[in-house]
Amino acid sequence: MRAVVWRRAAAVALGSLGASLAAACARTAPASRPGPAPLPALSLRDFGRFVDTMVTAPAFRNANWGILIVDPAASDTLYSRNAGKLFMPASNQKLLTGATALAQLGASYRFTTRFASTGPMDSVMRGDLVVFGTGDPTFSDTLQGGDYRNAFRAMADSIATRGIRRIAGALVRGGPAFTDAQCGYGWELDDLDEPYAACVDELFVNEGYQRVRRVRRNGDSATVAAAIRDPRGAFFSALSEALAERGIAVAGGTDTLRVVADSGLAPVFTLRSVELPAILARMLKPSQNQVAELLFKTLGRERTGVGTADSARRVVERQLVAWGADTAGFAVRDGSGMSRHDYVTPETIIRVLDEMRRAPTFPLWYAAMPVAGVDGTLENRMRGTAAAGNVRAKTGTVDKARSLSGYVTAADGRMLEFSFLCNNFTVPNREVERVQDAILATIAARARPRR
């Protein structure tokens, strides 16, 4: 019944425009393809009534909506509701993290993982193999040809090509790059066994999860994904296995507790990740939390010399202020939005989106976003509407919070920016999504609302 309520409300708000809107929403081609001429624009008054009626429907009587829709080229606000109020953004926090990373680190940024020895080398490494990690998030199935172990095989190959057949010491870590807690501030304890809440480390494997075979009471078994509780140990275990496959013996085993200082070591080789835009896409499209947390701490390490969440939040906060955001319009506690202590206003998110729109790196940023009806967390949303293949936006979900912010191109070619933040609702998430999707489909089907 709740879904029917807002559909009826939307029909009332649109009045006689409903039939033409339905026809426009039947278009499924991306906005860049030639299509029918734009339908007449709604007046701002009618558009405002349309949105108002949906977000004030009885189903949302206990909810808080924050909405801001703007035409940035015209410096025109098309709709605003609670735009200066703070909301839990959920994964819309990744917009702040990703935009700051692109601005502060640059599009050519690569993570490095450096290998060194505490002793001389010939066919035998007469000391420990020391690994200096910086939180490279790309040692994963998704970015290593479907098998994260390919990255570790490449490490073993690099050692073997130097003629080394035996390591007399142990596998140990150098650094460290990150010096605070592996889990984020305010994360839910009940979530920590889930892959999406895996804690992060400077040495990191497969986005923090492993596949585990579990046997049920009836004897059946199933393979499930579970969070890796010891990311550093998992890294060295994968490296040990790859070295063994390559016939390289490690006499001293692994020592995950010992830390070797970066002084007087013999360099062996350095691995470099793919460039930042590919990592941003891996963070934004599937909403990958661990990539966001690693980028967050990397911002702290690269810009302050201290790889902690506290230093990272200062970097992000300074960047938001430099972009003109009100200091009362955000509270940054992590990079992913899993923390229930993150808060942001729609105005701040629009500020970030517009700064990125005007930046030279905008094509990279835009390409990294989920596409409605096509990929990422929007793959199954807005299909069969004019918004499909058009909307580029970031979703966000934690309990009682559902967000969507990004870009939509109206049928007259005007790129608009929007932020929908909804908190404290008790209807299913899908009911919030229906409202967001209907508004965007309306915008995409017509020329932008006019005064």
C-alpha cells in the first residue's frame, strides 16, 4: 500500500502531465543517443509540487528528507528541502573521500609496495624479506584477472628473476604506514564479520574477505564470504604460498608482529598499482568500503605524514572548506560512510559535485560513477525510464539512511546536480528509492524545470 500512496501522490502533482511523462520514461537509450525532442518543461512550481507531494506522503511521516537539485551552469536552484541540515550520508561519504583523493593525490597517483632485504643477496637472501605496504587495495580478484593470488605470484616472480632461491630470514613488514585502529570509528560491532565491514591494514588482501566453506547441521555445505580478521597475516600467507609455488624457500617463516625500520636495507623491487581513476571506479561503482578506507588513510599519510583516520579527516575537512563548504555542513569520521557519526548536508555534497564538474579531471570522475540501469549499485534501478544510461550517481545505505547524489542530464541537454538524503524512515529502502528514481526519471524526460 505504501508504494501505491506515493504513486497516487505523484499522479496528482503532475496532473495531466502524467501521460506524456509515461511516454517519455519508456525511452531506454542513454542520454547521449539521439532520441525524441524534449517534452515541454515543467514550471518550477509544478515540479516543486510533484516532489513535495511524494516526500510528504503518509509513508514518510516519520522520515527526514534533505534534497537539493541545481542547474550549476545557470546558478539556479530548482528544488530545495532541508538542504542545510545534517544527515547521515551512508556511502555518499565516498563522494567526499573520492573527490578529495582526486584533488589531493592526482589522477596519476599509484600505490606502491616496496620489498627490501636486511642482508646481502645472491642465490640466497641472507636476511629477512621486508615488505613496506601503503594500503594498496588492488591485490584483489576484481583487479587481478579474477584471482587475487596473481598479484602474489607476480611478487614471487620478481624475486625469482633476481636469481634468489632461498630466503634465510623471515617475511616481515616495514613501516608501518598506518598507525591507528584497523576498524573505523563508530562501526557496528555486529557487522565486523561481514565482508563489507572488514577492517583495513597497509598490507591488504582481496578487499578484506575470504571464501569459507561452512558445513550445516544436516551435512550440507556452502561457500560464503567472510571478513578477514587478520589482514596482515592473510597478506603474508598469500605471499608464502606464492613463493613456495615458485620453489623459493623461506627458512624463517613469517613474523607479522616484528616491524623493521627503513634504514640500511638493500632494495629488491617495488610494485606499483594501477592509477587512481581505476581505483576510484572500484570504490564508487560497487560502493566498496575497504577501498574507501584505504584511500582515506592514504590521504592522511600523504598529506600530513601520519596514516591515521584523524589525520585523514583533517585533510578532507580542509579540502571541503577550500571548496567553499560551510564548516557546519559536515562531520567526517571515516572514508566509507559506515560510521554513524558521519554527517553531511545536501549543500555540501552539491558543492563537492560542482567542484568536480568544473575540474579538469571531471571526465575521469564522471566515468567512475555508477550508471543508472547499466552498472554498479544502480544497475537495476531506473530501467525503462529516460534516466537509464543518463544518471551518474552514488548510492548509500545504512540502517534508516538511504542516499543518492550525482548528475542527471535533462532532455534539453542541461546537466543538473542533485543530492537526496533520507534518514529515520521505517518503510523498506525500496520505497525511498522509488521516490528518488521517479524524480530523476521526470527530470531526464523533460527539459529542465523553468521559472
